[in-house]
Amino acid sequence: MAADLRHLRFPLSASRGRRYPEPDHPYRNAFQRDRDRIIHTRAFRRLENKTQVFTPGLSDHFRNRLTHTIEVAQIARTVAGVLGLDEDLTESLALAHDIGHPPFAHAGEEALDRCMRSFGERFDHNLHALRIVESFERRYAAFPGLNLTFEVREGIVKHSRDLEPGGAAELAEYLPGLRPPLEAQLIDPADEIAYNTADLDDACGAGLIETGEIAGAVDCFARFLRPARARYPEADERVVFHEALRALFDWLVSSLIEGTRARAEEAGAADHEEVRRHPRRLASFTEEGREAIRALKAFLKERVYDSPELIAERQRSQQMIRRLFDYYLHDTNRLPEPYRSQAARQPPQRVACDYIAGMTDPFFKRTYRTVFG
Ligand code: MG
């Protein structure tokens, strides 16, 4: 195994620490405690009932946002371990990366964002995740939220994009203009490996696509399907599919490891500070891996996400979100506590948005039925 990137690991001793100082724990370090705090939140448990791509309940085998999160954590932790980075920081960020997701996956996020844009505001699941860990989770008497370390909060905000200097005032403390630590940079590509491979699997399971069709459109899949078919000519088509998918998955993870190593070497970064100051992110697939991800995304968009079945479902859920949002907006006394009292201090659209964003898919549907019959 080639050299690791231990010199770029974020040292726990360099952590900017917690907002409210706490005594050390006898046997768990700060990033391990953050991971554990995230696992014990209500927001984390709600991931089980949030859609990844296919509605939970239609099949017992589709990913939901919780199982997707566990897959991302598995990939990110493996890569961090091979590269000699901090696995606990990486795992905390992977487990938190989707806790700000509203019901109905990206359709839900788009719908809430559109609702908020009519007030000149935005809905963004990363910022919502920050609000969850900073204030919505009420588990400690001494402080609001989870009192996570700075690096975990920063990683939540920056896991999928950097912050530009001069952006939102509420994010000014999270070092705009600087890259996050390498551990945080791994989450986005790990997420891409997880959902692109999982969506192929679930879409096959749903009967939307077939093995041969994927191979016809996506070279990187065909490359692994051919030898799998040749080696197991008697095997079931679904098993051959899994042989190919597993090989592709493994190759993508290796591509992320190799690509990150190559970029770090090219950048000549000496330590975690230089990772931050480098003009672009160092976590990256190899060029071949990037091309494979592009091809997978294009195929999935055309054949799965934009399939008539999923489009129809997306439109239905977006209309329902708009309608429930307007219902609460019209009269915030219709909100339950603590949102109702929050409405005294915050604009009604923000409170309505926060309430809906926290809902699971089934809770949203129950609420919608209760309200509109
Ligand atoms: Mg994700």
C-alpha cells in the first residue's frame, strides 16, 4: 500500500473546541463524543423514515436515508483509515451529513426552497442540519443543541461546498474562504459512491432498469459486468449484477483513495493548515473515477430520477409541501409547541419551514391528512 496522508490528518489537539467548554471524558475523545451525540439525536432516528430516492414502505429492500447514511459512513471511514486521517471526525460528519434533509428527498428540499425564496430566503439542508445540532435538539440543561466541536459544525456546513468570504453573517465563524479539513472533504465523494451505486441497485429492484441496459449506457459498469458474466455463466442475473456492482463500488473507493493521494502530492501540502489554505479541495477521484461518476449520474437522471413514475411522485409531494407550508404561514397558531412560541421571535415563513423540514415522510402525510382531510 502506497504512502498514507498522516501528515494531513486533522490533529484533535488543534480543535477549536466546543462553544460551551466541557470537561474531557475519561475514555472517549471529543470527535468520538460528537459521533455518539449525533447517533442519539431524534433527527438521526428520523432518517429511517425519510425517502432516499424510492419511497420507504413500497419495498423492504430500498435504501432509506438512515441506511444510506450508514453506507456513506462505511465508505468514508474506510478511506479515512487507509489515508491515515481521523476516522472519528470523518464518521461524525458522515453520520450527520443528511440529518437536515426534509421529507421527500430532493423534491422536498426544492419545494421548501421555493417556498422560502418568495420571501427572499433560502432552504438549504446543510444549514438546516446546523440549526438542528445548534438549537433544535434539546437534550442538555447547560446549553442548547449538542455543543459539537467546531470542526464537526464546520464540516456539516461545508461538506458539499465551500463558503465564500462575505457570505451569510450566521456562517462567518466557519472560516469562509478556507477549505475544511481533509476528513470533511471525504464526505461528498463518499456520498456520491454510495448513492450512485445504491440507486442502480434499488432501481433494478424496482424494475425500472435492467442489467444489460446499464451496461449499454455506462462503460464503467460494463467493464465489470463482462468478467462477472464470463466467470459465473450459470449464475442468476441478479447475482451477476451484484458481482459487477460490487466490483464497481470497490473500484470507485480505490479511485477516491488514489485521486486524493495524487492531489495531495501534487499540492505539496505539509499539514492540515495547508489543506485549508489550498485553493481547491484535495479529496478527489482520479480522472477516470470522475468520468465514471459523471456517466452514472447522467444515466440515473435520465432513466431513474426523471422517469415518469418518479416525476409524478415528485410533483405530488411538492404540491403537498406548498399547501401545508401555506396553511401554517397563514396562521402560526396552528403550529404545535415549541414552534408556536418560536413564531413570536422569528418570521412565520422560517418557523413553518423549520417545522415541515423536520418531518418524516409518514408524519408529513399524517399531518397533511389531518389538516386537509
Ligand atoms: Mg447523502
